Amino acid sequence: MVKWIGIILVTLISIIPCHRAAAETEESSALLCAVIEVFECTLETDCFEVSAESANIPLFIRIDFENMKLTLPEGSEEKRESKINNVQQSNGTIFLQGAEHGRAWSIAISEDSGKMTGTASENEGGFVVFGACTLD
């Protein structure tokens, strides 16, 4: 699938958990996330684990709440970004959503543990990404 799915899904994660409340998240206005596992699902096959590289998903992504976009971390050779269309907080979870280039994406991040689950989908399949986020 296309690069944009990668940035959207990696939206999602870092090795150090995010043990801070929502107010602190707003103060920092950004999270750094790292991808841990990626699964690809299609109409013709079951879901199967793939590498982030083969799915064209970056290993790290920055969630910029102030500018409402997902980007690659500063210093990355490649430049990618995706607009965040919706942010909500409920029961200790931050939810992000967006859509572009014929794909929809969604990310859920636990405010207590920093654990992240993200999905990106189009009409023939999609990806499920697991990872973790920390304050940037």
C-alpha cells in the first residue's frame, strides 16, 4: 500500500511509554511514536504480519497536536505528513482520525501506558499497527 498509510499508522508509537495525563500531553503538544508490529489484511487473504519496511510504514512518527498533523521526526531524510481531522479523549484514551488519498485512518493511544493501536483502510484491505508513544 502507499506511503501515506505508513505515516498514518506509525502515527502511532515509541518504545518508552507515555505515563502522563492529558493536560501534560497538551502542554508538550506532540508525541513521538514507534511501530512495534504491523499486520496487513486484504479481502482475498487473512491478516498476516509484515515488516514496517515492506508495508512502507516508517518506524517512528511524530504526532503534532498544535499543527494537527502527523510527520516524521525531525532529521528524517524523507518528508511526509498527514492532516489530523479529529482528536477526541475518552476514558483515558486519545483518539485520532483522518482520511486522504482514498484511505481512512484511526489511532487509539492509552494515556496511562502509551500503548497505541492504529488502522488504515481502503476498499480492498488495510493495515493494523501496534506500537507505543511518549511525549516528544
